[in-house]
Amino acid sequence: MVSCRALAFASLSLTTLLALPLAAALGERQAVRGDLTKADLDRVRRVTAPTSDFTQPERFEAMQGGAATFGKVPNQDAFSQVSANQSFAGEDRFKLGNALFRKFWVSSPSSTIASDGLGPLYNARACQSCHLKDGRGRPPAEGEEAVSMFLRLSVPPKTREERQALADRTLTRIAEPTYGGQLQNFAVPGYEPEGRMVISYEEMDVALSDGTAVSLRKPTYSVADLNYGPMADDVMLSPRIANPMIGLGLVEAIEEADIRALADPDDRDGNGISGKVSEAIDPETGALRLARFGWKATTPSIKVQSAEAFSGDIGISTPLKTDAFGECSNLQDACRTAPSGVQARLGKVEAPDPVLGLVTFYSQNLAVPARRDVGDETVLAGKEAFYEAGCAACHQPKFVTSRKAEDEAQRFQLIWPYSDFLLHDMGEGLADGRPVGDASGREWRTQPLWGIGLTDVVNGNTFYLHDGRARTLEEAILWHGGEAENARNAYASFDAATRKALITFLESL
């Protein structure tokens, strides 16, 4: 029945877990972990085999963030809670990071020292402006300026040097010559924004096997009101909504070996799933590392991702991204020479230490909410349908975090992110045609599903996928193609009750 291999672990003590029964075999590919003894590894493998019993919930299944899980009744702040097992000192750091995450930056020069340096071009004034309530962004409503969604820009390589830079990963993409790597639709006083994103939608009807019709909206993207001249004719546009922030530190604590073990780029097992690893250079060390963050898995750590967001989204320099002008291109002279928010007495960048470290710590410790209704009959039936359809082949339910994780709160935990953190070909329907890093124009990282059922509670909307085109979970499933085509077709072939049960299962996550 189950065609996938899932890694799992427990949120509580290993001693408790060792009493669990031996589950199904893991298959040929197994992780080689340097943080465990052989005896522990064997035991962990026994308790992390995929379930084949859908008559009852698995042990600790409700604690999808392990011991860090936020266990209270979820409300609009369900994604904004500190890891439940964090220390008192850690909670203090979390609160400081939260204040900086919510902080609104202002343009330079300003009497509000240590808060200036915004832009000059930017997409948001605060981290929280994109990650709404620490959740996901959304497409702009008609007539509204985009804040939690923007366009990535790049052009194909044209020189040997550019091709080599992409090959050796010193660059992940070639920025558009005039507008850089990201279209910025806001500017500080005295400067013009780069332009604005334009979205048009076409409704398309899709028929399910029982005759039910579902309307999908197909987006088309363009740019308007460009203030710095035309864009390159071969520019590639790719939309992005901001990702939810929960569980990032736990994801970072997954052993690389466990993710790499799931990769099957040549589909040797013949199941139609050929996920591949993405790697990127870590600017802190210069080393090539597994990249597991971002829509296309281009970022190796939360710290790097935070620094890139400070620079690209807000125009604030940090010790990892030191240009005070943010994303201004080489052709935007006025922008590159604008007053900065660097305060010499504080450091050489606009957000000197410990700002980046505190924001990183905050991002690493946003707790995953507990599951709801894990023992409900419909939820269990939906879980079985999820496995039968093959969804779990990419949306791997469980992982064991490392014993050597930097933060004790993230060590040796059972987590249930429902992602393999690999790149997969998702078909032409979701293709953006824009390669970046190791990802082709058709490839995307498997999105974690934990917390997805609380999207409406936290964000007041239900927009899914990388550009928010899907208005329901069903629409999101029906957009799947490529390696996910069989799973999508399986869902479409289910009767109405089974489809509803599968959606109910997702809403319980």
C-alpha cells in the first residue's frame, strides 16, 4: 500500500521509543549519521519506518514539532510562539529577536539612529511585513501594492565567466542588468521605485473522475511603470510569496545524511520520483553545503537567509551582506551612492551584531503548533489516502534531528514536517522557466506541510503554492505535475468522500 519511505523519530526520550514495535523495512537507501552510535542508529531506524496502520494515530504524532511543539489551542498567534522546550535565557533572546523582526526601518539620514538605512529601494520595511503573523505571504488584491509577494529577476548567462560562476556556484543566477535580482516596488523619499508587478489570471476548469469540476486560476506575470529604463528582452520573472516561519530551526537540525539519503536523481527505484539535492556556498565558511531553505532550496542556513532578506527585501546591510544599498544594480548610480544607515560607533553595517544573530535565533525558534484531531476517523482515512496516492514519497512525514544540533532545544527530536527538502520536477503547469542554483525552471523544493491547516486561522486567507495561485488545498494538489503527476491523478480518481478525507487530514497538520 505504502510506496514511499519516511524517516521518523520521537519528541520525547529515546528510551520510551525503543519500546515501539519494529515497522516496515526502510528500503535500500539509508542514512549514515555521524551523530549516533550504530546501536542507536539501528534503533532509530526501527522506530522511524513508515506506518502501515491507519486505524489509530502514531505515537507522538500530535507533537509535530517534537518537544518544541506549541501545544495550546491555536489562534491567530499560533505561528508566533517560542519553542516550548526553550530555556529562560533562550526565551529572552527570542523576545529580542521578535522585536527586531517586527522593527520598521526608516530612510537615512534620520534622527532615529540605529533604525535607519532602509532601501533606498525595497519591498518591505520589516521582516514581519512579508511573513504575516510569521505565516505565509499572499498575492496582492486588485489595486493593492504587493508587500508579501515579489518578483525574482534574472537573465541567461552570456559569457564564459558567467557560465563558470553558475557552474562553480559562486553565483546562483545572473541578475537582470538594470533591475538586479528582485523587482522592488517601493523607494524612500527622493527616489523612484523600480516598478510594479502585474498579475492577470485565467480560469481553467479541471474535471475529476466523478465529474466534479474544479476551477484553477492560471497566473501570468509582467512588469509595469519601470522607472529605470527597459528590462532585458530575455529577462526571466519568477513570483514568490513569503514562506511560513515555523519549525525552521528543527529543519536546520536535520542531519544532512538523512536528506541526502532520500535523493534518487536517476530514479533507480523506478517509482517516478527522482528528487535531487541542492547545494550552495555558505558565505560564512566558503564551503559547499546542502541547501534546504527557500522555494528552490538555494540557501544553506537560516542565518544566510535572514541576511539575504535584510539586503534584498529591506535594503539593510549585515555582516554577511555588507552593501548598504541592498539590491541596487550597478546601473543605478544614485541608489548606490545614497546616504546609508551605517553608524560608525556601532559597526561597519546598518544592522551590526547582534542584530542578525538575534533575528536568526528568533527564526529558529518559532514553534510548530500541535496537530489537531489526530485520532479522528476521517483524519485517519485521509492519512491513508495521502499515503496511497503517493504524496508521502516527496512529503516525507518524519525525521530525526541531530544529537549535535547547535541548540539543545532542537536536538534529537521527532519532527513531522512532511517534506524531503529535495528538488523535484513539478511539471510545466508550475514551471517558472527560471533556473536558480541547482534548480531548473521546472524544479521546486518540496514544501513542508506542518501548520498548513492553520493558514486561514493565522493569515486570514488560503493562498497556496509559490505564487499563491491556489485558493484551496484541492487546487494546490491539482496543480501538481511532473514527478507528482501520479499522486495528483490518484487524488483526482478518488471518490468525493476520500478526497474530502485527504483534505481533512491536511487541515489537521
